[in-house]
Amino acid sequence: MPANSLEQVRNLCMRRGFVFPGSAVYGGVASFWDYGPLGVELLNNIKKAWWQDTIYTRNDMEGLDAAVLMSRKVWQHSGHEATFGDVLIENRKNNRRHRLDHLLLDQDPKLLGELLERSAPTWDPSDPQIDNLAQFCGSWLRHHDGQDSKVGFSYGLESIQRIAQLIKKGNSPVTAANFVFLLTNLAVRKQLAVGVLNEVGIIDPTTGEVGDWLQPRRFMGMFVTHAGPVQADPGTEEELASRVYLRPETAQGIFMNFAHVQRAMARKVPFGVAQIGKAFRNEITPGNFIFRTREFEQMEIEFFIKPPQFVKEGEKNDQQWHEEWVEQRFKWWLRYATSPSATLEERDATASRFRARAQTPDELAHYAKATTDIEYLFPGSLGWGEIEGVANRTDFDLSAHSKDVPEEDLKRLKLEPNHDSTEKLDYFDPDAKARYIPWVIEPSAGATRAMLTFLCEAYHDEVVTEPTKQQIDQIKSDAAMIRKNAEKKIKEAQKEIAAGREAKHDPATVEAFLNLLDETVSRLPESLTEVLTALDHEGAQNLEPVKKFRPPTEKLVEDCTRTVLRLHPALAPVKLAVFPLKKNKPELVELAQAIKERFQRHFRVVYDDSAGIGRLYRRQDEIGTPFCITVDFESLEDGTVTVRERDSMEQERVKIDDLPAYLLPRLQGE
Ligand code: ATP
């Protein structure tokens, strides 16, 4: 079983030097993380696996490393400056902020119908977004056979209102969700009056009561900084002139360099450009450890292809390229999420925690023809989460940054003419003997999110020696003792609270701890390590029997279980650990050091003699080291060492001279 909570992975990461909280000396800064000695190795290995598999093993890819800071114009023409960031609305009653689109989707659809009906008459029908929606509603009404539509239809605001009435009756062919994007946009342009939002009684999901809503506002998703030493007042011309953004994605750097790479490397379309780099987003709700952070790393590909009208018979069209990239990327995730030692059953189980999900039309960005999200089933409440998006972005991006784009293309792509650009990012196709702006397929993955994915999947707590019945009974009776004591403490605390005094314990937290303890104890012996984790629960603090119970439980856990990261060997931060059987025998130490030195040029190897061999194995298992080598007295006589494999824990005698041939293919996962 992989990790069953993010907490387990987070504890391991902090304990063993994968990830540390950022700025910890000053109490930390929420959701910024530092990658420690093992974390940086793991992250580098992930990036290396991605780079090798997307560039070296293909014939149609090039690499790039564009600057983090780019002209502000890049973000103006990409659309980020105007739209990147969420629209938030605050409830005056409790000062809680919500994403407006999420809040609206949470409401009873009939209430949204009411909202639409009241606000539609105030809208400007010549606004392109409203016009689009009105046409959409009109054509729905035309094709709808229900009684209500017999009254007729129009493509104007009236059709939106008619649909709104049908939504209110629960009889609409169009769902309320179709309107959320528009409503959110209108709200931020102050065209959806906050008064109407309050009139219809939008409910705050955190309280279940009608909120008292303030004007929705857009929250800036990009970090702003300034190039140049002058400190100007925000919003002034001087400030805007020096303003730059920390990039929220690496992709735009690739679009900026499309023509450079194509010309410098004499590439013919189709070809792709790959880039790995930091990205920054001022996320409203960062969290879930390193899943969503404000500074993270992306691994992105822009794969440039022919527009559909230039695709010849036998060549792949945009849809086929999109499908191929989804398949390639999906295979990559499975390959590195699976340890080569996994059984067929384990492989199937791993595969069942990954899925490729096509975005619904509601979710799709307006410029994307199709997007497939690759998702992983993270443990606990996080559940399915996007780890990579593979989008068919058509010719939107290169057109957005091009001058002289024909009128009809601007209209089709809903773009304004770009008068700032000095280039048209098109390409002369020698086969088609024509110039065109290529389309693009974008597989975009998070490197730090990949790290969390691989860690969750690799994490295993295993019972290696079954505890005796007596030992299990002992835990059960200790747990019963804890419960008895804790229930007494709960009663005492309740009395204190009732008397208006401060209590030593919070009854609800202690109760939550007891439930967790009962649940884990009921699943012994396989839950042995979880029992220990349960003792770290907030509600267990200051309970005397817990303090007594911990040392023997720790000892039992250490004797009977191991935590092992079954990482793919290509990703493992440390590939090899070498131990001398005895640290006070110089001949053994010398030979062990010599073996380490032999391999350390190629990958990360550690030498350790700080504990007994059993404990050293456990330490390496916990960080996912695929092989451990022990040098013993026999080694001095016959030149062989014991090689112990992480997953099976099997040991083999291998000649020192044969070690490279033995280890290297295995470390590549062959
Ligand atoms: P989400 O829906 O999770 O916010 P997104 O759709 O905004 O993600 P993209 O813009 O498609 O994400 O970015 C591509 C990839 O970058 C995501 O699949 C994810 O792996 C990673 N990523 C995006 N935002 C973050 C973040 N705040 N922290 C860590 N990784 C991120």
C-alpha cells in the first residue's frame, strides 16, 4: 500500500532531509519550502528522467532555458495580466473570502437562475462575451422541444432571460454552470451588481447561511517586481514602465523563442521545445504540503505542428498529435511511479491511481481545442489531483505574440491586433510551400508536484517481522488504558469550560485522537506504524499514559517494521550505500571507502558505519536507496561483498570487480 496520508510523506520528508519549511529561523513563511540534500537529488533525478525521455530519446525536440523575467508585454499579450488570478468575493459577516466561480457553482441552480434573470436586463448586448452567450442560449432554445420554448426565441438578451426562467423551474436544457464564467467576469467588471448578489441570497458554504457580500475583486495571480532601481508609486506610469512579473509558467519563454530555435537548429515543423524552470503564482489557497505552492518548478513542452489545413494524407493531425502526447506522457508517469521489482498486481494497483481525464467544455480555456489532465489519486482528502495538463492550444499563442495576424484569425482566436510585436511568428513550410503560424500541443507538468506524486506512490510501511500475539495484546491493553485516562480528562475539561475557565485539554481534539487510536489499533498488526503516528496527534499531547506507551511502541515498531520508499532506481536520491561490517577494522573500512569512491563519480553513493547493519539497512530503505553493499571479512579473502536489494531485501554475494556490470543496468531500472 502506498502512503495513506500526506502527513506520513511530509513527516518522512522533514525527518530525512527531503523538504524543510522555508525561512524556518523566522518562524517559517507559509507554503514556501526548501529542498534539502535528498530532496534536491530526487528533484534533479525527476528532471533528468523527463529531460532524457522528452529530448534525448526523440528526434524532434530541443531544449531551452529562457529568463524568468520577461517584458511585461509578454504577459499583456498572452492574456495573463488581464485574466491570471481568481475573482474573489468576501462575506462581510465573517471576513471569509471565496472564489466567486466556486461559490456560484455551490449554490442551488435555481438561485443562479434568479440571479441571471435579474441581472440580464442590465447587460450590454453588444459586449462580445454576452453576445456569444445569447447566441448559445438562442440556439439551445431553437433545438429544445420542451413546451416552454414554443413561445419562440431570439438571439438577444431575451434568450438568456428565457433560459434563466427555465433554470428556475428546473427545466432548462442549459445548466447554470454554463453561466458561471460569464457571471464571474461581469462581476469583476462591475457589471454584475453586488446588490443583486445580495438580493438573491447567495449562501456562504462555510456557515450554511446567506452572506453579506462585498464587491467581487480580481486577485492578482502574478508576483510583481521592478527592473531598475527607481521605487515608483504603485499604478503610476513610472511604476508601470519598470514593472515585470515573475513568470507564472515557463511556456511563454518558449513562445518567445519559437523562431530563434527553429532557425538556429534548422528545424522543420513538427518539432518541439522543452524547458524546465521555476514558476511563481500568488495562489490564494496554497497547501497540501508541496502540492500547491507559490514557488514551484515546471517541466513544459511546446510541440509545434502543422495547422489542420496543411496536414497531408498519412501525416498526423492536431488531434492525433494531442492523443500521442497524452499517451507518451501517461506512460512516463507510470514508468517512474513503478519500481522495477513490482509484481503484476502491484503494477495494476499503481496504474489504477493514475488517470487521463479530458476536460469538459465548461473547464476548457477558451483558446484550447482540447485538454487532457493527467491526474493522480493522492492520499487523504486531497484525492484526485492534476499532475500534468496536455493541451491542444491551436495557433492561439504564436498568433497572440505576432504582428500582422489576418483579421479573420484574430476574430476566430478572440484576439486583439498586436501592435507591440516586431515579428510575425510564422514559418515557411518547404513541403507545403506556404507560410503559416504553427499550432501547438502543450504537455505541462509540475516537477515539484511530480516529486510529491512519486513519494506518495513509493511510500510503504511494511511489517517485516510479525509481532507476537502477546505484543499485540499489550498494545491493545495500553490503548484501553489511554482511553480510560483520556475520558477522565475530557470530563474534567468539560467541567472547566462549563465554569468559564480555561481547560488543559480540548475535548473534541482528545476525542478525535481516541477515535484515531481505536481505528488504527483495530487494524493491527499491519497498522503498527500508524499506531505510532497516531500518538503524534494533537489530542494526545499532555496525556500521561501516552508518554509511557510511546517508548515500548517505538521499540516494537523498529523491531517489526520498516518504512521503505520503493522509488524507481533512476529517481532514488542515493543509489548505493556501502557499510563495513565493523567500523573498528581498518581493512574493512578502507575497502568499503574504496568501493564508494569507485562509484561516486557516477551517482550519489554514501558510506555509513554509524550503527549496526540492520539499522543501516532500515535508514537506507526509508530514503529509497536501491542497493546496499556490506563489506565483511570474507570480502578480504575472496573479493566478494554482500549486495542487498531494497524491495525484496534479498542478499547476494557479488565479486567486487563485477559490481559495475551487476549494478548499472539494475539502477537504470532494466
Ligand atoms: P491547478 O488546477 O492544480 O491549479 P493548473 O491547471 O493551474 O493547476 P497548469 O497551469 O496547467 O496548472 O500548470 C501545469 C502544471 O504545473 C500542473 O499540472 C501542476 O503539476 C503544476 N502546477 C501548477 N500550479 C502549481 C502550484 N501552485 N504548485 C505546484 N505545482 C503547480
